[in-house]
Amino acid sequence: MVNKSTGSARRRHSSVLAGQPTIHTRRRRRTRMMAPDNSDGVASCACKGIRRCLICEQFKGKGHSEESGPKVVHHFLYNPETRVAICKDAKAASFPFPGVFLWENFISEEEEKALISTMDQDVWNQSQSGRRKQDFGPKVNFKKRKVRVGGFSGLPALSQKLVLRMLQEPSLAGFQPVEQCNLDYHPQRGSAIDPHLDDSWLWGERLVTINMLSDTTLTMSLEQGAPELGLAEEVRVAVRLPRRSLIVLYGEARHRWKHAIHREDVHERRVCSTYRELSAEFLPGGQQAELGAQLLNIALSFQGTPI
């Protein structure tokens, strides 16, 4: 399959490596206190509860942990050419892994430089697990399922041409992002994001992320295993994200498999922009279609500043 790219043909990222099952140790961590807040974006954190980063571990200690026995994990590597998760373990055959689309060189070096320069002129807010963030979206309380405009003024101006470019890809036909979240990762902070599923009450089918400044690995996981594959233990599929690439998660990769960026996969500063669309409840015919239309009108004005 031939992929599009900015100024040249787009090609898929090909990998044929695979891993063996490994033994991991389960750890449970107690709540840690927040580290001192500094303005340099490195020596401060906003970790709460079980979240942790190198900063709070350095200032407040790693806390107590308990061993609860060995944990078997089956490791696979995603091959975007074949859309197959590959493993060399004789007990675990390779299997199709749908719901992932990778677009290499989605942005150029010049575009990346301009995007990062613009982001760095705005304030980066401290977030959990050593991340910093910039939000362009409505005010949401997911527990109470409430959403309001708040200070939302739209997506940033530089995103307009990127969204138009996304629409060239058939799997992104009709994609109208209503929210953009910029995240900043740095190895000095021990930045990471734990395995999670994005909300599906407000956010729609496709999650779109642009990866900038460095290569990384997105880890997809099923902690409960995959019985249909004969794997009772946790299964992880590593999806390699080249610098300046775009990735789309949809289907089972969006709704069943959790995704994470592990600390050991952040080797240099990494910035990503994730775009989310509305769910059916907020689209025409849905119970909150009027609010959805209002949010989309604001988002697609592309006049936003971070909240």
C-alpha cells in the first residue's frame, strides 16, 4: 500500500523483530507527595496518588512497594506493512492487529520546528507522571459526564492545515477534531503515561496523534491476556512511532487495548499533539447534538489559546 506524505510518497514503517515472553514484577506503590514546584519545567511535578516521576522520587523517595510474585508478559512487535503483531515465541503465534494506522513523515522538519516554537511560547502546565501539557478543548467532568465551553476558544491556528492534511487519508474521512492536547515528555523528569483507555462517552472513534522531536514506542496491552490467542497472561504489542509521524487508533486498538508510553521509551524530549473527535451522542441525531455543534464551531475556528 502506498502512503501519502508531505512532498513525497508516504511509506509504512516496517519491522520484523519480535520478543520473547519476559518476567516482570508486580509492584504496588503508595501515594507520594508532590515535589517542589519550579518554573524550568524539569525540576517540578504534579504527581498524585500512585502516579510517579523521577522528580518526586528524587525529592520524596520512591515510597514503599510490595512484591506480589512474578508476572509473565508476552511481547509482540507491530509491523505496519502487514498490520501483524509478530512474536518469535513458539507458544505464541503472530496475529493480525487491526485498528492502527501509521503515517510516516506526516509533517516536515520545518513544520515541526514551527509547531514546537509556537508551543514553547505558551505556558506548559505541570501534569502527572512527569508530563507537561497544553489543553485546547471544552471543560469536562468525565465522572459526572458534564461538559461546558469554559474558556475554550478553538484549536490553535497552526493545526488548521494539519487537519486538512489528515482528511487526505481515507481512514480519517470526515474527521473533525473538537479537542487538542499537547503533551511534553522529558527523560530528566521520567515522563510517562500509564496504560489507559481514552473516554468514549465524549470522544469518538478515532484518536489521532502527531509524534514530534524524537522516536518513541507506543505500548498496547491486554493485562487480562488474550484467550482467543491462547495467551492467559498479559499481552503487549510495541508500536514504534518515528519522529514526525502520525498514528491513528480505532476499533479494538481504541476500545479494547490500553495504550501507554513507558518511561524507558522516552530517550529525548518528546512532544505529541493528540486530536479527538466527538462521539455519536454529540453529533447530529444525538442527545447533545446542539452542544456538539457549538463545540465544533469553536474548535474549527482555529483561533485557540491554551486553557
